[in-house]
Amino acid sequence: MALKKPGSAEECVYFTNRTIGDGRAMAWVFRKECPKCKGIMGKPLKKGGKIDKKADHYVCYSCGYQEPNEKAENSLIINVEYKCPHCGNQGETTTEYKRKSFEGVPSYVFECQKCKKKIGLTKKLKEPKKKKEENPDE
């Protein structure tokens, strides 16, 4: 089952490519197809042409059809291409586009197809700046 990869980030609602311990994961969610005209749905655009990330609905860019966030996001699936940090298995899988609590952190959770261990794609958080360590030997 070869997953279809996006040609650009414009095709996706969500995209990430990161390392997880000794493994790695690339995950993406394609934009939803409009149920009315088969166009592409996404968040509405602001006056400056940028996407309004905080909007409470999705809109079809072709016909203007609107759908609430919850309904639109519940129908999306996340595609994952990964290398398991536990067993080193490389594989592909899909899971629902819904964050669940994984080790106390909201994450998109999927399971390794070989060792069956759960792997979480956590929200990327900014790391605090590290202080320069003083070297007493200088």
C-alpha cells in the first residue's frame, strides 16, 4: 500500500517531517474534497490573502460551501511514513486526524505495524534557549 505523497504543502491541511528518538516520521493530511462540487476545501482567506487559522469553519474555494471545523476535521485522515524508534521497522500507515493524550501530551498517535508499539507525533513546542555553560578550565 503505497501512500500518495503531496507535491507541495499547499495540498495539505497538516504536514510534518521529524525525527523521533532513533526513528523518523513524515506525516501529512490532504485537504478535504468539497461534497457539493468536488473542489478543494480549506480555511477561509483573510483580506491580505493569508489563511485564517483561527476560523471556526472550512470553506470550498470553488463554490463557497461552508462546513464547521468539527465536521470537516473528523472526516480527515493522517498519512504517516515512518521508521519505528523501537524496532527500526520502516512502514506506512494511516490514522484519524485527532489528537489524543500520549504520555501526557496531545499527539497524533499511530502504531508500528511490526512491534505494535504506539508512536506519537506531538505538537512541536519551542525549546527554551540554552544558557552558555561556563567552562572552569579556561
